[in-house]
Amino acid sequence: MKQTLIIANWKMNGSILANSKLLIAMLKFHNKLQHVELVICPPFPYLHQVKEYMVGSNIKLGAQNVNENNSGAFTGEVSADMLKEFSCRYVLIGHSERRALFQESNDIIAKKITQAMDAGLTPVLCIGESLEQREKGDAQAVILEQLSCVINDIGLKKFKSVVIAYEPIWAIGTGQTASPEQAQKVHRMIRQYIYGLDPILSKSISILYGGSVNEINAAELIKQKDIDGFLFGGASLKSDSLETICKLKI
Ligand SMILES: O=C[C@H](O)COP(=O)(O)O
């Protein structure tokens, strides 16, 4: 059975003290998480701190971004090999905040995925439509374009190791989550698209939902057939919310 994947994206939040409190609280419930794979994605400077706390637990470490190059004169950037050295297992790629604020194109995102995979990291490919695109009826086309650009670039064989995170931009950090039905409809569409390429992969690939997930709406969302877990931000900074979401019976 596929494990439920829960990824906590701290975004640009935290401090050494605040992180310590959160991590100590998490370690109290981590051993009850047999049915979920919990991944923490802190800002880069805190990777080491989180890694130290996670020793002996089954909580995994992830990063929020990676550069599309191997090494060299890319001031301020971090390579996939560096993340691997810091014990990262996962890396978020193409988050909508990076696409919008840092002009990351589908082409750059495909290159980042290749870098991540070459270093042995599991890339979490974030996709999703804006409110404007949804209202114009373009959501499906946008999502399939984001997916197909990556698949065409890296090839289906490599794509088998990618995790997909569907995050409607209008639901991120707004408190306005997609309804379980809305989310399921898109997840089903994504899975059917993958089915058309590779029926076996369509069953094994994890498709996460993200966008204002919290301890209240998570229970209904996770019951949806094609939702395999969550990528969440705000609620991941609150240990009580995190614990409730991780303990949901799938
Ligand atoms: O990476 C996480 C997503 O952007 C969702 O963030 P949020 O849970 O704060 O809406």
C-alpha cells in the first residue's frame, strides 16, 4: 500500500528557538506515524538544525528549492549535491511562489528536477492554476502543460520517481481551500493523464494536495480517492495541527 506523504513547507518562517519548540513537540508524536511519511522542508539555514533533531526518528528532511546547475558562479544558490550532503531526501520544485516571484519557467523546473534526481533526491513537482485561469476555464490546460513540459524534457522513465503536488494558487495561504470535490476532480484528471502514458505509473505515483490545508479540512480531503497526501504551509508551523493531520486515519 502507498504510504501517505505529508510534507511540511515552512516557507521563509522560523528561528532557532521557534524551530526547537516545534521539533520537540513533533518528536513526541513521531513514533505513532507508521502509516505516513512526514517530511519537513525548513529554510536552508535550518537544515542542519532540523537534521540534528530528526536523528533516530522516521521524519524525513526536504528542501524548498534547488538550483538547476551543478556548481559554479551562482551566488546565493544551493545545489542538489549540497542538499544531499545535508541528508535531504526530498526537494520542492516549481512551487507557485517560485514560479511567480522568481520567474521559474517549466523549462527551468525540468532542469531542476534532473539535478535533483541525479543527486538521488525525490523531486516534488508543484503544479496548479491561478484563479484567473480557473475562471477562464483554463485550469486543465495549464496543469497539463506544466506536467507535459517536464515529462517531455526528462522522459517518462525518470518521471516515475517524481511526486506531484497539486496546489491551486487561489487556495495557497488564503484560507480558501479547494473543496474535497474540486480537489478530487483535478487529482483524477491528473491521474487519468498519467494513465494514458503509463497505466502502472498512474497507480504508483503520489499526487499530493496543497492549499490552506488545516486540521479541520484535512479529514475530508484525504478521503478522496486520488489524494495521496498533503503539501502544506501555514498549518505545518503549529504542532497541534501537524499532529492532528498526521494522525488522520486514511
Ligand atoms: O507549500 C505549501 C503550499 O503553498 C500551501 O501553503 P498553505 O498551507 O499555507 O496554504
